[in-house]
Amino acid sequence: MGKLEGRVVIVTGAARGQGEQEARLFRAEGAEVVVADVLDEQGGALAEELGARYVHLDVGSEDDWRAAVAAVRAAHGRVDGLVNNAGILRFNSLVDTPLDEFMRVVRVNQVGCFLGIKAVAPELADGGTIVNTASCTGMTGMAAVGSYAATKHAVLGLTRVAALELAPRGIRVNAICPGAVDTAMSNPALLDPGAGADAGALDGYYRKLVPLGRMGRPEEVARLALFLTSEDSSYITGQPFVIDGGWLAGVRI
């Protein structure tokens, strides 16, 4: 028996990166996984490989959320869990950030999380789970990622409010706060290895910055999401969980 045997879990942004690893691990642990993304070709192929279901989902669209939840309900009869993983990152100083760029990040990272909670929570079986993907930048500041940090601070606030409001139904809501993770979002060179960019350059940088000496791996974040979705965390709700290789632990001299 897997840790999620028989549970129905939606994972957003699941076509690649952290979401893909969460979908793979959850499926291996017995869940009926719903792969949700806007990358239809990649997401559909992953769902077919895993024996899962794919739904097209723009997390910033309330209509898309309604359609996705209806599709899951029709296929499985219920929803037991949600991982709000979808997110985007833009690098810019605050004073140089165009409003439309700021709002694009807000729409995916913050509004997407809000709409996910709003759409899925009423459908969750009592005792269900929601895992929101925040960031270590939701716990502190970081130069050049102001729009991203602002949305991830907001995700922590949404997590705490949802945890309080949904606790009477036994629904637990927590947040994972990754540091630098070796995915295409934080290391864009991975998207096009033939373009001449050095996919290992960021890892070399983080070897100096992070106490554990490397970037995180999406599989490691997936294991934390599994813990928060399974009964192993049955008495935990409303909490942020930092997974950053010790980045926020303090200053090394």
C-alpha cells in the first residue's frame, strides 16, 4: 500500500519540473493523479506514461478551474488533494519592473493559488489536503525578484487563512518554501541545452551560497509535498516548510 493509495490529487504545473516529480511520486504512492498544465503536449504525454488524467488548466482563469474540477469529478467522483505548484519567475529590479510583468506573475503565482483553493476546497472530501508552493523568498526578501517574492509572501498568507477556515472539516493546508531548485524556472538553460548557455553555471554559484553546497532537486521537493499530502503529517496545518539546503539558516563567516 502506498502512502496515497486510492486518493485523487490534482497537481498544477505538472508537465515538467517540480510538478512533474510530484505527479510521478504521488502516482507511485498509489494516488489517482490529475496532471494539470497549459503545456498540453508535455502534460498529456506525462499523464499517458503514468496512467493518469490530464486536464488543461490556466491557473489564472476561473473558468479553467471550474472546467478542470468538473472533469475530475466526472472521472473520479471526488477530489482528495490539491498541490498548487504552478508558478513563474521574472528577474528585474523593482523600479524597472513593468506593471504588466508584475501582474503576470501575480496572476499565476498568487491568483492561481487563490483560485485553486476557492475551486477545489468545496469539492474536497473531509480530511483532504492542500499544499501551496511558496518559496524561501516568501520568508525573506531577495533582490531582483520583487514580483515573485511579493506573490510568495501572499501565498503564505492565503495558506494560513485557508488552514483556519477549513480546519473544521479536517482539511489541512500547508506551504512548501523551496530555495533554489534545479528546474527550468530557476535555471532557464535547461530548456534549451543547445543554445550555448551553461546549465551548470547556477549550480556552481549555489555551491558557494548554500550551506549544503548545491541546488535542490525537484525530487526532494516532491518528497516534502508527499509528506504534507499523506497521513504522515496528520496534525500539521497552516505552516510553511522551508527546503533550501540551509540558505535561510543564517550567515556564514
